[in-house]
Amino acid sequence: MASGDKGSAGGNQPVVTRFAPSPTGFLHIGNARTGLFSWLYARHFGGKTLLRIEDTDKQRSTKEAIDVILDGLDWLGLDFDGETHFQSHFEARHAEVANQLLEKGAAYRCYLTQDELAERRERAKAERRPFRIDSEWRDCDPADRPQDRPYVIRLKAPKEGETVIEDLVQGRVAVSNSELDDLVLLRSDGSPTYMLAVVVDDHDMGVTHVIRGDDHLNNAFRQLAIIRAMDWPEPQYAHVPLIHGSDGAKLSKRHGALGVDAYRDELGILPEALFNYLLRLGWGHGDREEFTQDEAVTLFDIADVGKSPSRFDMKKLLSLNAHYIREADDARLADLVAPRIGEEADTALLARAMPVLKTRAHDLNELAEGANFLFATRPLTLTLTEKAEALLTQDAKRLLGRVSARLHEERDWTTAVLESNLKQMAEELGLGLGKLAQPLRAALTGQTTSPGIFDVLALLGKEESLARIDAQALHPDEDKD
């Protein structure tokens, strides 16, 4: 692709993107969006998207974290091409490139100690100037090199001119080469640094487009220096603005900076809802709010990602999740909700109840809470809320006795017939339907809110409904007041 050809893959070279999370914790929501954008861009152009686990921090990288990342990506519906690339498996290759740069004269052995670097850093701070590595070992005579001192291998960064990136999101970005340090490629123990490993892996994996957060923009200039020193093809960069909280501050846990697994397991978000919400964080297509995965692949272009940080809004996510819950298959929802209720949950009954339960729910937790009445154990006095108990006055209990007597005679236990019967009863008693339905709801569910009372009766069935009503009702032969 020609430099600056924003949003177009261009040429005949197939697009290859990569997603490269570090397994030092959960799959952060911001990283998940970056992975989504990389995946969509490659799929849009019929290319490949690769997964690389950057596990070079051996102390903090864990198998558990890797499993969580892979599970979260699979749950979101992001499939990757080829085998997963583990960065730690290629340290010998990274060191090989560092030594090639050394042989080419594009890198050097630097014998500066940590104490010497700290002293120079403090001097720069005292003189109120930026600290830059200015190593006397950069251009020293090979004969002057010590033979018995540890060293690192540093890149000889360009000192003159400027480095320019035609970023697919940020546009033209330039930095003076005088601001670039001679970065470390290999540490004194021979281990490669992150900056080197990323460049080598991207090259060896054939990555053509690097899509990542704009907190990596400064790294791009330093990484380009390595790429150019090796005479390798330069990838196209797209640095996506980070996500902020709804108040414009840096995204934190109080805003929703959680792992993808927490949105699924703790908050009860559906994968299609999170997919669609992340898609719309910084990207849009007209006024459309919902996209299927296939539509997103067809329409997505990195050129349409904005330069400004997007704001994470939990209320919008929950509203979108409510939409997808209403659209979801009832049997699927029943399978997802049953574990949140417990062993007593009956998935067949849950599936039958879903059409009336899901109209009110914003997440799977609310669905489970709304369905709890179906599996409540009698007597409901154990789970009766304070507000529901307040509805069950003596007069209300007498009314429930009359309702029970009427419903015992009902043979057609269907929503429509129950509704007709109880509405007629309310009219005969000169009551508004609510006056009858409120104590009935309290007796049947232990709550003051529920699906429609006629749906509740139908779902519980005649035997269970009457047993719950009778547990709260006062019948004429019991009424001593």
C-alpha cells in the first residue's frame, strides 16, 4: 500500500494483521477492541489475522492468563489464522537479528553501567533537560572495548532529520530523530527486549498492517529504526485512540475497565452485544447502531476510526445487551441463565418463560433474578420481600381466598382464559385489576414486580399457583376477624 493511502489495502500484497496481547492479566476491554479492529480489517480485505502471545515476561505470564485470553477471544467470535505464535519461543531468533545489526554496524556494544546511567539521568534532571542516551561506546575503536565487562547491544538510532509515519488513523506524524534514543536490543544476560522482539516477530509473521493502541505510537518511531536498519519492508501503522470513561477520564475499573471474562461471567453480557458495542467505540457507519458480524466485516475500514478517544458508557452497553437478549433464541437464553439460578433450574420451563422474562432484562443476571420465582420453594414467606409482605394485608388475604375459590373451578389454565376470568372477577367486585393483581403477585412470586400476572399463573401451572395462593389466603372458614 502506498504510504498514506488511508483505509485501502492497495496493491497485490494480501493484508496480514496481528493481535498481540500480553498474558500478564485478563483480556482488557481496550485490548479486546484492538483485537476486534485488527480482525475486522484483515477479514474486510480477505487477508489473514494472526494471534501472538507476548509472553516474554516469564514471571508475570501465566498459563491461566493465556487460557483466559484465548477463551475470551473465542467467546467474542474472533477466530485467527494459523497457529498461535508464542513470543518466548523465538528468543534465539530475536538475538540472531540483534547480532546481525551488530555485524552491519547498525548496533553496538554498550558498556555503560546502571550507576552511570542513573548519574547521567539525575544530571539531566538537575539541568532541566530531557535525558537521552549518549554513549561513548557508540563509535569507539573496537580495540578500546573491554574484554571482561558485561554489555548490552544498542541500536544506532539516526541522529539527523526526522522520522515520518503516515498513520492510517492519526494521519501524518513526525518526530525529530534527535529525540530517539539508542534503544537496548539485547540485555546483558542475552535476552531480547520487547522493542526488538515485536519488530522481528512482525517481520517473520509477514505482518503488513500493525493496528494497536495509540499509546504505542512513540514505539513505532523506534521500531521503524530497527526495520530500516535491517532493510525490511515497513508495515502500515494504525494507532487507535484509547478508550476513556464516560467522564472523559482514563478508563478505570469504576468505568468498566474489566476483563472480557467479567463481562460474560459477572455482568451477564452476551457476546454479540459486546462485539457490537466495541465495534461502535470509535467507529461508525452512518446512524446505524446494530451490526451482525458479517455486516461489520463488509463495512469496516480503519479509515473510519476517529482520532479522538471514545467514551465507555455502561448504560449504553446494557441497553444494547437488552436489545440482543430480546432478539436471542429462548432455548439458548435458558441454557445461559440456568447456571445463574442453580440446580433447581428447569431449562425447559425457562425456555417457555423467556418470551415474557426477556422483555424486561438488561443482562443475564436480571433474567435469572426475574426467573427465580419459577423455582421458589414454598412457603414463599422465606423469600418474601418487605414490599411484597406489606401488600398482604388481612383484606388482601381475604381477597386471595376468593380468588383461590374462583381459580379452583378453572379448567382451562391458559393465559387468555385466566386473564378473562380475573378481569371479570375484578369488575364484579368493583375493583381495579391492579387491586387484585398486586396481592396475587406477592403471593405467587414473593415480589412486587414480575412478568404479567396471567403469564405468571400460566407458567407456574394450576397446582403450584393455587398452592402458593392458598399459603397466603384467608378462606371464609379461617377468617376469625
